[in-house]
Amino acid sequence: MDAERRLVHADQDQEEVARLFQRYDLVAAPVVDANECLVGAITFDDIADVIVEEAEEDIKALGGVIRDEELSDSVWSIARGRFSWLLVNLATAFLASSVLGLFEGQLEKMVALAVLAPIVASQGGNATTQTMTVAVRALATQALSDANARRVIFREIMVGVLNGVAFAVITGVAAVVWFKVPGLGVVIGLAMICNLIAAAAGGILIPLALHRLRVDPAVASSPFVTTVTDVVGFFSFLSIATLWFGLR
């Protein structure tokens, strides 16, 4: 009889209902049909199950695991479910490796480049995973929207700049101590800054773009953002090294 009571429609998505309970701190809510006639009620203990279920789906999607995979599943069904995701990652790995082929001559002349290049790419991959995880979760909970997207994008890029400078110093010093070549410190430092900025930008922009295209960013983001950091990491490091050392 309360006209101000929050209503839940019978055909409403369970994730939307969970957000409604969270936003208004509801303990229970009436469930109504299309004519707003009472057909039942939903309580917080039901919503708690939904929240756990949705969180598990997002975590599995980010890892490339099918959403209905269980510990009791057979080896064959699990392998089949994970195969397509791994196949996509293999294709993107070949794309990233093709960048190394462009600098084959430089790598032969200076072995240290081959040793250090994966460090730049790996650090970018870790950084973009952090940004992507935050972005995907914010999109899932509708905390990230058109209203605050620009501010969040700028914030993440600035985080990439700060971390890039910090790790540029750390990896630069380590490279000089390791190979006794002062120029390597500058080269890997500049590449680290470039890749961490690219990681931050890719980690936030790619999920946003997929969300705009109505594609689940939790499922599709990972291969794209990993490819971005691998390609940018290898290309920036080897390009800067080529210019710095005059390698051809």
C-alpha cells in the first residue's frame, strides 16, 4: 500500500535488482507483473546469492573460463571450454611476436635487447590487467558511465605516467648494473614509460569501447589489451634502442 516503495518487476534482470537493493539499502521488495499487480516478494538473502553469482561470472570471464564450469566437470568438457579462449590468445601472441621479427637484425647485434624486451612487455601486461579489472567491474556495477568516463580515463593515464616513471628508474638502473651498458638504462626506461601509459589507456578505453558496442567487456577485453601492451612494449623498446645505438 506504500506508493513510495521500490518495486521489482518479475522480468527484471537479477543484476539490476541487486544494484537496486545495494543503492537503497533494501531488506525486501515487492515483485510485480506488467500491470504492477503483486506476484511475490524478494528478500536480501536472495540478493546475496545473486551478488555472489554475478561476481563469480565476472571473475571467470576475465580469466577466459566458461561461466558454468564447475570443479566436478570432466577433463574433456573443461579443455573444450577453454580451448577457444586460448586459441584467441595464441593468435594475438603471434601478432606480438611478429613485431620482434621486424627487429631481427638489431636483436642479433645486441643480445641484451632480446633479454630485456620481455620485461617491458610483461610489466605492461600486468599494469593493463590492473586497469582493466577496475574498469570491467566499474562497468558491471554501473559506477563508470558517460558522466565520469573522461575523469576516470585521465586518472588512469596519470597513474600510468607515475608508475611508468617509477619503473623506468628501477629497470633502468637494473639494466645498467646487469649489462654494464649505460645507454640500455635510458632505452628501457623510456620504453617502460611508453608501455605503462599505453597499458593504462588500453585498460580503460578498450572495455569502454566494447561496452559501447554491447559486447561483454569481461569476456572480450583481455586478449585485446594484452596484445596492445605486447606490441607497444616490443616496438617502443626496440625502436628506441635502434635510434639510440644506431643499429640497422
